[in-house]
Amino acid sequence: MSDACLEEEIREMLTSEEMGELSEYLDVFYGELLKNQLIDRELYTKYDVKRGLRDSTGKGVLTGLTEISDVVAYEEVDGARVPCEGHLYYQGCDVNDLIKGLAGRKYGFEEIIYLLLFGKLPSEAEFKHFLYAMGELQTLDNRFVRDVVMKASNGNIMNAMQRCVLTLYTYDANQDDVSPENVLRQSLELINKIPLLAVYSYQAYRHFRKDSSLLIKNPRKGLSLSENILYMLREDGEYTQLEAKVLDIALILHAEHGGGNNSTFTTHVVTSSGTDTYSSVSASIGSLKGPRHGGANLKVQNMFRDIKENVSDIKDDAELTAYLNKILNKEAFDKSGLIYGMGHAVYTLSDPREVILKSYARSLAEEKGLMDEFSLYERVESIAGDLIMKKHKVQKNVCANVDFYSGLVYTMLDIPEELFTPIFAIARIPGWCAHRLEELLNGNKIIRPAYKYVGQHVKCQLIEDRV
């Protein structure tokens, strides 16, 4: 059949009333997809495929080197590798020590940004200059806010942020310059613009989709990033010092977590292709959006909402345990069999981020009179680990991860759920930018892992042969 004849037939089909609904054809296509594209799971074992870039024990496959951060969950004892309390290091500094050293200082997250980007803590003079530059960069062009942020608003703020970041490309005179000097400038700009993009996108969503008053506030000079987020979100702009401090701590704890986490590895992969900064950051936002990565804290909140709706006495440990077992048995909540916020791919005895954030969550709960809510989280944490270990017959300790309490913290800070994952993105972009710069300065190959072909080599039958 000639192309001209085929074109005519398609035209007639598109105008015919006898053809079925489009959904019917899509169902057929999906059936073909399932029939022809599923790979035999046994082949992954046969060829020793490192699924998810992990070995058979779940440990990540070594794919690169970094000096930016280190995640420690094991220690050597008499030549054996044994689980230990978790530690997280930023540029060689233990996060626990960093946070203790930042007590009473309101620009904690900003100091961590400096540390991640430049590999050292700033002197007093260096930090003053850095804060000046950060303050100057906390702005968005009014045209950009009107023409980009306000238009095509949607309830998924991560998608809105992706769109805005990609559009910022057109506002940059040196958008494709990937020299480290230019990328550092772009990184500092994005670190400071991302909080505005998140908050403004949320306000646009509320106004255009929820019929609420439009609230757009410019950030105030001299405030920290955490203070400005609360100031811009709240109609009265008021917040307590503890609220600002807890958000500052949450941002610090989410700022970086090694080169192997999904969104940061995305940064390395995309950067290695030689593409621009806006494409790289947008790709990492897309990765972080996933419920297996940055969206986990919202899953935790939804799970606790479900628990409170279905457990008649949440102070009864026996009843609580029974319902958690139902969740594990895929009989309750989302039927996934997961108790969200429990377990981590690397940490064993404890996630240091969770330990720190939990202590601040307790202080915030005390200030707000929400200790009963905090107590529920604490009890689920104490019960769930053992239940998961028994259910899956694993020897590795199952600890709570940072997502377990972060949603509770954001809720107590009156941060809307639509912004839970965007807050994670605000925190993580300094880490992404540090890794992008590290890849540009040290990497010289495009990242290209191998996939083994396990299909058949067959003789192709073109349309002419099948008629």
C-alpha cells in the first residue's frame, strides 16, 4: 500500500462515525505492550544484573567519587563490617557537630550552602559577603512572575517549579555556558530563586484553582531563607523563632545525602552530557518528585491520617500494633504493604537526620500543645521496626528515616501539604549544585551504564509484507 493510499484511509477513519472510541484502541495498545515488552525476571538473576544499581545485598554499586558528603551506617570491628549508629558528613564535618555549632545562629542553612559549594566553612568576612550576595539574588523579575509563575498553575508544585526553572533558561544571557564559573553563578541564583518559585506557585494555585485571595510577598532583606519562607507563606508574616529554627534545621538535614541518591545521581548523569544548568536542575526536581524519593514524607502524613481514622483508641498499643500489621499484610491504607518512613537503603541502627529532626519536632510539639500527636508518631516508630523485621524475616535493623517526622514538622509549621516535597527541593538544590560543579570539575566522560539485550533477533516484516 502506498503512503498516499494509507493517508487517505487514515483520513476516512478519522471522520468515520463507525470507528470505536479512542479509549478502546488505547486498551488494545496496552495489551500489546504487556504481551511483548515484559522481561522474564529470572534473566536478571541469570546475568547478575545490578537492578537499581545495587548488588544482591542492596548495597549501591560504586559509580563515582565525591568529597561533598558521606553516609555512614557500618564500622569495622575486628575486620568485620558491623552496623553502627548512622552518621552523615558534609565536606568531612559531622552534621551533628554542625548543628550543635549553629545553636543560636539564624543563618544555619546559609552556612551549610557555603560549606557544600566551597568545601569549607566561611570566615566571618566571607560569610557577610556571601549573605549580601544571597540577599541580592532573592528576587524574581515581575514579568516572570506574571507571565510564567501565574499562568498554567496546577496543584503539583514540583511540576510548576520544573516549568519555571526551564523557563528561567530564556532569561539568562549565558544560558548554555557550562564553565564552572558561570555554573556557580547560575547555581547561586537558582538556590535563591527556588524558594520564591515554590511559594509563588503555591499561591497561584490557591488563587486560580481554590478561589483564594492572591498573596504574593517579596522576601524581606536580612531574613534567613527559612524565615522568608514562613514570612511569604503566612498572611500576617508572623512566626516564632523556634518555628524558623526548626525549618532551618529541616533544610540543613535535607540539603545533601551523597552522590548515589536518585535525584543527585540524576544531576551527575545529566551534567555529564554537557547540558545546561536549568535542564540539569529541572531533571533532578523531576526525580525528587517521585513518591519513592522526595514524596515519601507526604505518604507518611497520609498513612497517619489513615491510622487515626481506623484505630478507635490510638493510645492502645495492642490495637495500634494490630492495624500496623494490617498495613504490612496489604490489608489496609494503600495496600502496598509498606509502613512509610520506616527503613532506609543505607542506615541500619539509626538515621542521624531522623534523630536530630525528632528532637526538634518534640520541642515544636511542646510549644504548640501537640504532644499527643507527637506521642503517636513515637509509638508507631517503636512498634513498626520490630513488626517489619518479623514480617520480612530480615536481620538488618529497621530504623525510622528522616521522612518519618518531616511531614509532622511541616504540618506543625502550617506548611501546606502541596509544599512538602518542594521544601525538600529547596533544601536539596545546594547539594545538586555542589555535585554538578564537582562533575564539571572532575568528570570527563558521559555517564553511560550498560543494558544487556535479551530479546530475539527476528526478520522484520514491513507493512507491505503483512497485507
